[in-house]
Amino acid sequence: MRRRASYARAPRPDEGEALEQVRVDKWLWAARFFKTRGAATEAALGGHVHVNGAREKPSKEIRAADTIELRIGEARWTVAVRAVTDKRGPATVAATLYDETAKSRAGREQQALERKLARPLGADLGARPTKQARRRIEALRRSQGRDGRDGG
């Protein structure tokens, strides 16, 4: 029987000790702001990530107590880093990595309310209305003074 050669493995810097700093793209992925690390990297390269007020590259090392401002779609987040990690875990653990500012939370809630109110007429009915839904849409249009028919 032949034995496998054993190779000495260099210990990783995060084994047995807490991390003090980590790349911003890894942290954003571990904190579950992005589904993939590639998406976090693209956001940083696109200028959507600011660390302590300055636009940064994905390789920027962040530490606890840094402030990160990021834009995901229309939503803007401002968070204070509480802990750093480069491993993605459960959402409950990821939520402990940062504290969102009250102003940021209020702004996101306001945007969500505006998006909800700005939805087009009948958007909550689905892609193709049923016969009953179509009749409700036509009744709503008639009550607003718009005739739902093309001919006239």
C-alpha cells in the first residue's frame, strides 16, 4: 500500500485569531448585501461603494468602526461596520456585522413607500388579468373618466 505525500499547509491568517481587516468586497458579500462576491466587486468598481466618504476599490481593507455608504439599485445604505469577517454565514449572523444609521433606514423606508404609491394602475393584478380582474380594471377606468375602449 502506498502512502500519500503530505504537504505542509501554511496556516491561514484567520485561523485561531480574529480578523482585524478584510477586503470591502468580501465583507459586503459576507454581510449579505450582495448574492455573489463578483456582484460586490462590480459595485465597488462602478463607484457605488464609499468607505469613510471616499470612493474605494474592491481591494480596500476595512476595519471595525469604518462607515460604508453603498447604493444597490435605487436603495442607499449607510452602515457602520461593527465586525469584520470574510466568511458568509446565516443572515442572522450577517446582520450583526453592521449597524444601519437611522437616517439611512428612514430614507429607504420612504423610497419603498414612494415606489409602492407610484405603481401603475392594475400592477397588483399580475401579468394577464382574469375576466373578473379585467372587469374591475374597466370599472376603475370608467370611474376615473377614461373609457377603456379604443373605438369611439
